[in-house]
Amino acid sequence: MNTLQTVEAIKQIKDGNIIMPQGFKASGVHAGLRYSKKDVGIIYTETPASAAAVYTQNIVQAAPITVTKDSIAVTGKINGIVVNSACANACTGEQGLRDAIEMRKLAATKFGLEDHTFAVASTGVIGEYMEMEKVKKGIEALEPENTLEGARDFGTAILTTDIVTKSCGYEAVIDGKTVKMGGAAKGSGMIHPNMATMLGFITTDAVIESADLHLALSSITNDTFNQITVDGDCSTNDMVLVLANGEANNEPLTPAHPEWSIFLKLLTQTSENLAKQIAKDGEGATKLIEVNVHGMHTKQESQMMAKTIVGSNLVKTAAFGADANWGRIIAAMGRSGVEFQPDHTTIMFGDILVLKDGEPIQFSEEDAKAYLENESIIIHVYLKEGQETGTAWGCDLTYDYVKINGSYRS
């Protein structure tokens, strides 16, 4: 199947969400971990789901990551995940690990299942212990349902400094069966992946074994979640978890399946959508910035350069001020660790040419300013080193970022 056919096979669903695939339910409640907002959530499928996950590459990893890894390792299948906000349960020692294990047990017991059938995720302040009595009451109050309200409640329960919930949904036909995929995520600050600093949850009713699902997720992570940055900090809790419960009844998906590329594209588009929503909702952000680097020897070089540009505080502040200062872009390129010829560099803000083959071009500052005042900005960098292209996403840096993070615990 060619690339065009694969893209055309994917359909985005309006109001798509985490419970859109067959058999999935979700909910979120206010347990008192936060002052008034929902703070404990759950995703559940009665049919055990193949599970795959990628995790933060921070050496310091929170207790829920240890517990989730343990759950998936038992059989490769789980029935759901329980999540809390307000407390990261990170750097909390043996007590933190016991609390994460207790969260898993409480969720599994609620459905009459073995402990290892649930994963755990937490987000919030590092170095504080879980208020387990509140968590217990929250888990007891969870009633997952296959409704838009349930999906929205879950999306709200996982937020920290996020302004908006993040969700999407897609579908495609595989083996004559409609395969659906939904996603939910949180992430606003402390975003600088290898893994994205975030929590991402993806559900699908496709039939696929855990090992093949992990292969698929690993193959698309570097092009999606790992290409976003907000502030250069890598967190302790981040994971992307994918659950596939098989209720679409397609033939098992493997790399040898003739429509494997459709499933990969389905997963890629879902992941990219969530990643871009996270970048756009950076703490205090007003704009989504996309950087495309064209013409490098390797894709990895292109991605590294694109991510360096979009992560530059000087580029981010210029975007906030709608200042077409292309010098900040080429300066970021020069420290990206990628070799290139500066006199072969062309830069554009949208379709406005500002630098051509290393030499400045006369352009309308008014037009450039008007373009940079948009909520979404695209920067193109063209080089002549090779044929590969890389993309990264980020956001502007505003006064509010400092305000939010200067009083994060208060």
C-alpha cells in the first residue's frame, strides 16, 4: 500500500476520545487531592488489553512507573489504568512504592481482578507523599462508563497546570473491520522529551499482541512525542501507555500483516495530535510553534536541529513578541550539534522568506509581525546537506510561564 493510500485510509473523528474504541470506559472524580477539580481517574476494559508503554528517560523515576512496568511484564495484558493528579509520588522512597502498589490493588479489587491487571500513573508535585485515604475514597467512587462525560471527566482528572483537556480519535478499515483509536493526555510544563514529559493514554480495539504493539509504539515515538518541547525539563513520571483490547476482531496485526502500515499511521496520527496539543498548551503559552528542517543527511539530524530551534528560549520569546528575528534561529542551529553549511541556509516564517543561502533578504516587517501574531506559527529551514526532513513542536515563552512556575506549590 502506498503512502497516499495509507493517509487516505485514516479518518479523524470529531470529538474523538479515549472511550471511542469498543469496550473502553472511563471516569474521573474529585477525591480532595486538589482544592476543587477532579483528581483521580480511570480507564477500564472488561476484555483484557494488550499493553505497551514508553517511559521517561530521566534517571529519577517515580514509583508508579515501577509498578506499571511490573504489571505489563506479567502477561503483557492489563484491564486498565488508575491515575491521580496533584501528587507525583516521586522521590518518596519505600512508602511511595507501597502507595503505588496499593493504588493498583484498590483498582483491581474494585473489578474483582488480580493486582497485575492494572497500571498506575501519577502527576503533580515531586517529593510529597500520597494522601492515601483520599485516594482510596476516590478509587471507590470511580464508575467508568462509555460516555463522552466519562471521557471528559477522566481528561480533567489527570490535569495539573494544563489549561485544557487533550483528546482525539481516529478510525481506519483493516481486514474489512473498522478499527478505532482514541487518546487522552496531560502535559503543560516540564516538557522536554526523550519521552515527552507528560502522561499519554491511547486505546484501540485492534487485535494485536503486546510485543507487536510495543514495536509499533517504539517505532513512532521519536517522530511524535519525542519531538515536543516546552521548557527543556524532563520529568520523573512520564509515560505513554497504549491498550488494545481486540474487540474490532481484525486479523492479528504484525509487521507481516499487509495493512500494518495503516495501523502504524493510525498510531502516528493519534500520537502526533496529542503531542501538538501538549505543546500548544505549554504553561502560559499563547502560540504553537512548528519547526520543519529540510535537507539534512539523516532524519535524526533534522529532528535534532528542529527541536533545538523550537526549544530555544530566544526563539520562543521572539515568537511571543511577534519579532521576526531569524538570527536567533540560525544561532540555535549552530549549537544543535549538527554539522551544516551556514551559507547554504534558507529560513522562512510561513511563506515569508527572510534568509536565502546564508544572506539576508529584504522582507516586510509588518507582514512578518502579522504572521507571527497567529496562534500557530510554522518555521521552515532549508539546507543542502541531504534529502531528510525533521519536525518539532513547541510554544512561545511568556510572562505567565514564570508566574505559574514561581508559585507551583502555593
